Amino acid sequence: MKDEVQSPEERSATLKGMGCSRKRVEDVRFTQGRGNYVDDIKLDGMLTGDFVRSPYAHARVLSIDTEAALAVPGVLAVLTAKDLEPLGLHWMPTLAGDKQMVLADGKVLFQGQEVAYVVATDRYAAADGVAAVEVDYEDLPVVTDPFKAMDPDAPVLREDLAGQTEGAHGPRRHHNHIFTWEQGDKAATEAVLAEADVVAEEMVYYHRTHPMPLETCGCVASMDKVTGKLTLWGTFQAPHAVRTVASLISGIAEHNIRVISPDIGGGFGNKVGVYPGYVCSIVASIVTGKPVKWVESRMDNLMSTAFARDYWMQGKIAATKEGRITGLWCHTTADHGGFDACADPTKFPAGFMNICTGSYDIPVAYLAVDGVYTNKAPGGVAYRCSFRVTEAAYFIERMIEVLAIKLNMDAAELRRINFIRKEQFPYQSALGWEYDSGDYHTAWEKALNAVGYDGLRREQAERLEAFKRGETRKLIGIGLTHFTEIVGAGPVKNCDILGLGMFDSCEIRIHPTGSAIARLGTISQGQGHATTFAQIIASEIGIPADDITLEEGDTDTAPYGLGTYGSRSTPVAGAATAMAARKIRAKAQMIAAYLLEVHDDDVEFDVDRFVVKGAPERFKTMKEIAFASYNQAIPGVEPGLEAVSYYDPPNMTYPFGAYICVMEIDVDTGEHAVRSFYALDDCGTRINPMIIEGQVHGGATEGYAIAMGQEIAYDEMGNHKTATLMDFFVPTAWETPHYTTDFTVTPSPHHPIGAKGVGESPNVGSVPCFSNAVHDAFRPFGLVQSHMPHDHWRIWKIAEDLGLHV
Amino acid sequence: MIPAGFEYHRPADLASAVDILRAHGDEARVVAGGHSLIPMMKLRMADLRHLIDLQAIGALKGITIAEGTATLGAMTTQHELIENADLAAAIPLLREAALQIADPQVRYMGTVGGNVANGDPGNDMPGLMQCLDARFELYGAEGTRQVAARDFYEAAYFTARSDLEILTKILIPVPASGTGYAYAKQKRKIGDYATAAAAVLIGSDGASVAMTNLSDTPVWSEEAGTALASGDIEGCVAAMLAAIDPQEDMRGPIAFKKHVAAVILRRAIDSALSRRA
Amino acid sequence: MSKMHIKFRLNGQEVEGLAEPRMLLIHFLRENLKVTGPHIGCETSHCGACTVDMGGKSVKSCTVFACQADGAEITTIEGLTNPDGTLGVLQEMFREHHGLQCGFCTPGMITRAHRLLQENPTPTEEEVRFGISGNLCRCTGYQNIVKAILAAAEQLNSHKEAAE
């Protein structure tokens, strides 16, 4: 046999398993326009829904007149809160333990809020219907500033909560207050601050932005009145959780709901939440007996479905005069908008903000977060982020720079002397986490050497002198960042969403001829799961990745899982995949031993087969074993070859990275040019280097947008100022920097294959890196802190305030 | 983002187009490339019942250069303008500016006529045409007339064109050979309108300076041109700063825009001077 | 409004249908003709996901009425696959160089790149970046898209040389 002359390395290469840059199986469809996204779904008799939205940020809804709308040709129904109330669906629970209006119930709390839902034969008739609905509003005083929202005489936003002094996360101390969340040792931290050689204090604001996947949110709800079964296709990052939530709030038995996430055109956290469009579409399908599609417009998307960040982080960092950090204090005011719809694990109302000690060995720390209501859209989603890790990383990486200024130290050196050392892992952080593994110093030195750090500093100093001599108007900024992520939520003992433990799952079936299908509880939105998860299975059980079909997103067929966000797919579902594969391998071993007539312990796994120990010429390939499992009665072994694993991770994983950016800044116009961006990521074991690199490029580009111009902005009346792509900054290929990627590998000790996850690292790491570059350019002139986004006029303002325009 | 209903017309000649305009008054609008009008219709901010598509009217197409004048049919797209080598040689300022407008797809559809006729203060071509001292030919029931670009713009979206006229041609005097030129534009990204943009011509017999998106109309300043012609760059900048009236928007506050206007203008002047033969 | 009869060539075939004058070309393609390759990403002609090739131009079909396309010659991503069903060179290079992730921008991006390479068969990296600046991608950071287009240009040129 040809097979026998192949070396193990050759056989291994055929599998396209872990570590190889396998081309993506998804791409054959996508490159031909054969994807199947929600808006591609067409069903017989399908209707379209569209919303009447509030033009006011805060107003009483006095009346809604639907008569003219109902007279529009093609309009079949107009739903208002009054129609939903008898069903108990005019409000819905949020993921954060609050509740949210599905349709305006007496008042509106943000501009763009859903007021009425028009159902029509097509989107044109629906739009005409929306235009014909007449709503009478009485405007109310608007609060857009989270600090003013806490004034004693601030307008009451949530009248429905009147008198409620206890919220989902403890006491409420004001009518616009949601929760206070405290971590760490306040007294010890304040004592350290009081006695420290040096304390740097700064307000660090991470502004409001939006994930803006290229595909907006949408769904198709189809209630089959004959079978009583509801099928819901949608842009859901967590289809199983959506099914459970839909069952709980609608009263439809869970087995009668089938949720399907088809192809998703990017998610980035935008598609985790449950939105009024989904609820109204379900109700409309029940009422009309027909399938109902709702796909939001881009304006709807930017105005109403979610936002991210909006954290005002007041920080104090204490250190010895030599630069050894002795304590960290942070008080955050979190602007949650009109409803608390943040997508965080239940016990973490501020997500994993308590990873804000970052990569540093900080003996004591204290964190408090106050959540506040304002007249802005609800959301607070994890935009390419594991639950506020982005905010935490930005906070600590800015505070390090601020401290470096105070100490008059080089910021690279300050990081170096404060990193958690390799031998300290597993490391217990002052705010309660156990970092699994890391080697920060190695990564840091590799990064500094790769960019020629000392040379860059010399060049920067020369440029500064030339600037002072009037020979140039461009400064150089060198942005440094070393971030530590916390991903893979998470251990069921402390991570759940609405009571659903955050495990994940994989089921693998081997077919008689040796090919396979695997189904997972996650759902790809571009991450390439169909490619990478097959690679894990290929390496674990020796079936070529090309012979493995991968399915996700259909709750009728896939095992239950909590979905894809927070970089959790590889840490959790990837582990479940490896564990399910190992169950199969264990059974395969028994079958192989039986076929080879030796004891189970006398065979060992060798790439794609089990061989008799010491007699490599005697083996059974996985193909042979698969067939045997279906056609031979093996004593003591059930027929078939399949397994399922529900994986509850013992800990989170802690990917990290070192990023360095060099930026040229035009002092006169505020324009910038990114000269180079170096990204070193350590995500543990690398499954597909090509896909990892692609994730880094994409995440860093989202980070570039956020740092350099992207924001969700409101005026004082609560008018949304960035509702189209004219003003909401999404860079084109022209503005986007070129990236150099690099890596180190520090496997996770508790993950079955040592992988940590990477999708979000580049967003977490790049934002402080770009921002630090801007700050660094102006450091010689005394700049300490300036808020993002660093668009042209804000950079210009820095220079103006520093007197650099003469 | 769904427009209200309308009737569609695709006349084959100008007379028919004007007849339709006359028949429906202000309920009718002409559409060229549509990349200004159609987004407004989708937002239901442009209210019309009759849309007159000019694509079939041959008289609105073509680029000719003769007797010191370049004539651009109003339906000339930005892409066609960029690709026309003769025009690029005669008036390189046009190509330099057009390449900074919108993005490739929009330049394939967007027309010079639409860009100048719409009266949108964000558009680049109006200021450019004022700098070049172009004339616009208007066709209406009363026949044709010409209006100087420098007299055309009255306020945002208000121009000297009546609702019953169609802008048919843009006539641009070809600058003397050796004239220095530059179009400098600061914007947040590809596809954005200008934070500030400046068109500059410096010849042996004079200079012309115009700026874009810094007022509710394009700003051409005779005083600025005169100063520049005499070599007084600071006088030119000062005159222009006195003439602009920028508004705060997401691009930045007024003080920033004024500062940037001066910087961009100086850059355009430097560039134009370096190109002057 | 009464519907109009609209007819054009789509990917080499005559197609026709009835549509209100206000129907946008993207909706006519996707809803009436069930050609769902071009996508809707922004509706304000910024993102380019709806890009089709119309009369030799890259056009954002969310900003064209279907009636304006009457009589036109239109190519969508569906028309760029080889007649034998294999991937066209650009499609193959996007796959080879990981020039896509979620796939939502991909049809518009490849359709645009197709026209770019028709007009400029040997672009520089800068020309590619400028040439695709009417198409937004949220996943890839463009770097591998640029790489894919440059690789496709090279391959198309070597095919051409081989043929000569």
C-alpha cells in the first residue's frame, strides 16, 4: 500500500490539522455570492416589518394614530405597546437583569427608540406605512451626561422603577442609578495611595462607539399554525440562548421553537442581544399567520441596536520612586443609556473590568463601577471584546503612560519592571483573577527588538529637535501597549447569562466510511469555525479535515451552547471539540485493539491510526476502525462512533500581546499617518496561523477606527449625530495601516489543546497602542491625557492647547 | 431608507425634458448620476413626484477642447473627466480635484453637471469652477443662457438656475500654459466632504483662489486672488479667512476649520507655485 | 404607482420584471430576480457591498433605481465564476490569501476588483488601495484583500502572456 510508505509527517500533512494554514472551506460559497444571510431568506407569503422610531430622546407619547398607515396599500397591521400588553410583551427582560420596552410604553427614552411596528407586504409598503403613522409627543428634559444624570434634581428617566431601591445588582441610590459594583480592597488601596512615593491620577474616557458589522441585525419569524412550531432565523451570535429567552418571554414551549443562525455578516458583539425587532416579528407572524422579515437599516442599527464602551474611568496609580507599582484605584461611571441591556455574565454587571490590573504585578487594587441611566440607546455590548476587557486594557495602558510621565521614565522600561514574571503563573491578581500562563518579558523584548525601539526613540528625538528648529511640522509618536486579555467565559461556577451556564459543546459523528460531521453550540460570524474546528478534530482523531463537515447555528440539530462572542469559541467550544474527539479516540482504541487482537493498552495512536506498540507494521487506520464500528459486533462496545462533550472550562484563558505603533502627526491639521504597526500576539497553541493573522489585521483595524475617529455622538438634546457612515468613521483600505504580525506561544495549561483565543486581542491591544502613540508625540510638550477618538480636530486641539500653533 | 413613489421619465432630448419639467413644476426633478438626489429621496428629504432621468440625452455628453475653452457636457462623469487625457493636459487642476471626490464607484456615476448644479456646499466642483472662472449653460423654455460660476451660487441648495431649467454644459477657459495649479483637500476619509479644500491657479497675468465647504456657498475671493497675484501670500490667506464662514459639524469646531482653511490654502499655494512654469 | 417593465442583461442573460419606478436596483436584483450575491450594508452609498458592474462601471446598486438600469448590461458576483463552475481568478485568490472572513463585503469587493483590473491590469499596492476605497470591510483590515487582488493581477497577466 502507498499509505505504508508515507512517513508520519506526510500522513499528518494530509490531515490539515492544527498548526497548518488550511484554506477556508467557507470561501467557495462566499466568493461566489452564495452565502446565505438572513436577508437572503425568502419564504412564500413573507411579510416585512419596519419601525416607527422616536425623533425625541426623551418624550411622553401622548397618542399614536395608525389609521392613515393602515390605509396604505400593502400595510396589514400596525403594532403598538397597547397590542403587545395583553401578551405581556410590551416590555422584555434584558441580559443585564433590567427590562426594556419593546415598543414605547407611554414614553421614549432615546432617539430612535421603537414606537410602533408596521407589517406590510414588502419593505416599500412598510416604509410608506411607517411614514403615515402619526405620533403625538410631549418632549421632556433630556439627560445625556452620566454625571448630571446623578444630580439630585436630574429628570427621572425610568418612571417604571419609581421607588425601587434594589436593582438586579444591589442597592440603587438615585433614580437614575443602576448599580454599584465593587471589587478589591478599598481600604488597603487607599492606604497605599496615601503613603506612596508617587501617585498619578487621571480621568480616562473610553468613548461610546458601535460594533457596526457590515450586515445589520435582522430576523425572519415564521409561526406554523398547523404544527405550532415557530422557526426564527436571525443574526444571532447565541442562537440557543435566543431560543430559551424566546420561550421564556413568549410562553411557547422551547421544543416548539427552532432558532437558526444562517451565515452572519460579522457580529462583533452587536448580535448578542435580543432586540425589539425580534419580538415584534414573532408577534407579527403569530398574528398574521405568515412569515415576517425584519432587517434594520444602517441608521436603525447605529441608533438603536446596541452601543459599546462609554466608560468614564477615574484612576489613581501609586508607585515607588523607582517605578515599582504599589497600588491601583479606579472609579468608573458607566453610561448605560435608557435601559441596562449590557451583555455581561450575570455576576459581572461591569463585565471583566476587574482585569484592569493588566499585565502588571500590582499588590493591591480597588475598582468601583457605577452604572447610570441616560437618554441614549441601550446596549453596552462587548464590541470585539470579552466583556469590558477593552475598557480595562485601555485604562491600565493609559495609566501606565501617565505614571511614566510622572516618574519621567521611559514607558517601555516602566512596563518591564512591573510585568508579572513568568515564574509567578498561575498568578492571583489583586482583583480576583487567576491568570493561567504568560511570559510577558519574552514577548516584550521580542517586540522592542523587532521594531528597533532604541533607534525609534533616537529618530523621534531628532524629529523633535527639527520641529523646535522650525524645520518640520510633523511629530513622531511611538505607541506602546502590553495587554492581557481574559477570555473564554466561562466557568459555570461564576459565569452565566440569565442563569444559563457558559459552557459550550460539540458533538461528533464518524460516518462508516471514515468521514465525519461535527456540530457545535457556537456560531461563526466570519471566524472560520468550519475550517478551524475541523482542524482540531483532524489532529485529535486522524480524520482529514477535508472529510469533516461542520455545522453550527441550528438549535434543532446542534448541541446547546452559549454562542460566539468574548473570544470564547476556541477556549470553550474548541475544548469541547477536543474532548469529544478524545472520547471517540478512546473508543477507537478499544475497537483497534479488538481488531488487532491485542489488549487496549498495547495499541497507541499514531497520526491517523492505532498501531501495536513495538510493531508499527500492525495497525488499523481510523477509516478501518470507523467501518468496523458500524459492521462488526465488538464485545462490550456499542455500535457506532460518536460522542458529545459539554465543556465547562476550569478557568478563563489569558491571551496577551505586545503592540508597537509608530505614527506621524501633523500638528497644524491634526492629520496622522501610521508609519508602522507591529502586533505580537500570544494566544497559546495556534490552530490556523493564516486565520490568526487575519483576525489580528481585522481587530487592529477596528481598533484603529475607534482610536482615531469612530464614535457614537449625541448633542445636548439627545440627537444622534453619527447615524450614517458619513460621520460614523469606518476606514477604507486607503486610511487603514499596514500591519506586521508576530507571535510567541505560551499554551494555556488547563485547555485541552493549550489554545487561548485571539479574535478580540487585536481590538483590545490596538486601541491603547494607537492612542498612546498620539499622546507620546505630544509628551515632550506636557500632554498627559486627551480623550479619544483622536480625529483631526481633537489632535489639532491638543496642539492648540499646548501652544504649538503660532 | 426607502424613497416615496414617483413616476419615471427618460426623455431622449432636452426639449422633452424641459416639457416634462414645465408640466409638473416643482413636483419634478432631473437626475443625472443620482448620488446626491437618490440618498435624499431615500431619506424622504427630497419630495418629488416625477423623476426625469437625463441619461439618454446625447447633447449632455462629451468633452471638447477648442479655442481656449474646454466644454464639458453636464452628464460627463467624474470618471470620464479623470480618464480624458486631453483635458488632463489642458486643465490638470480638474483631474487633481476629481480624484479627491468621493470614491471610485461614486465617480463612475457622479456627474460634473450634478455636482455643480445641486448647490451642495460640500461638493468640490463648485469652488473649483469658480476658481477656473467657468460658465454654466442653462437650457429652458426661453432658450439657453449662460451664468458665470462666480454668480451661480446663492445659498445652500439655492442657485441661479430656475426649477424649469436644465444645466447642460460647463465651459471652462483653458488657463495659459505654465499656470501653476493645485487642489488641496483635507477630509476625514475617502468618501468624505472636505473639512477644508482650496483650488488655486497662479498664472503670469493673475491668480484665482476658491475654497469649499467653509460657507453655505463656495467661496471665491477676488481680493485673495489679487493679493496672491502680487506675491502677497499672507494677504491672500487673510482675505480668504475674512470671506469664509464655516459652521461646526462632526469635522470640528469653527476655530479648527478656520485654522485648517489657512493651512490647506497655504499648501495649495505652495504646490501651485512649485508647478508654475 | 404603476409598475414598469424593466429589462436588462444580467450576467450574460436577458432578464426582465415589473417594478415600481422607485424600486432600487439592489432590491430588484435581490428580491425580484433572487440574485442575492450583492448585499446591502449602509444604504447611503458608502460601503460598496451592493457593488455591481453596470455598462463597464462599478456601481453602488443601492443608489440606482432599477428603471435607470433598463437596457443596461449588468454583471454581479454570480457572473464572475468560470463557466465550468470553478472559481474565477479573483475568487480563487481571495480564498488563497484569506481575503475574506464573514463574506458579506466579498461579492461587492470582488466585483469592484474585477473592474479595477480591467482598467489597470498591473496596479501597485497603492493603486489597489485607492481603487477599492469605495468598498468597506469590517473583518480583514484589507491587507489580505490587497494581497489577493495583486496576486490575481499577476496571475491574469501571466495567463495573458502564456496565451500570446
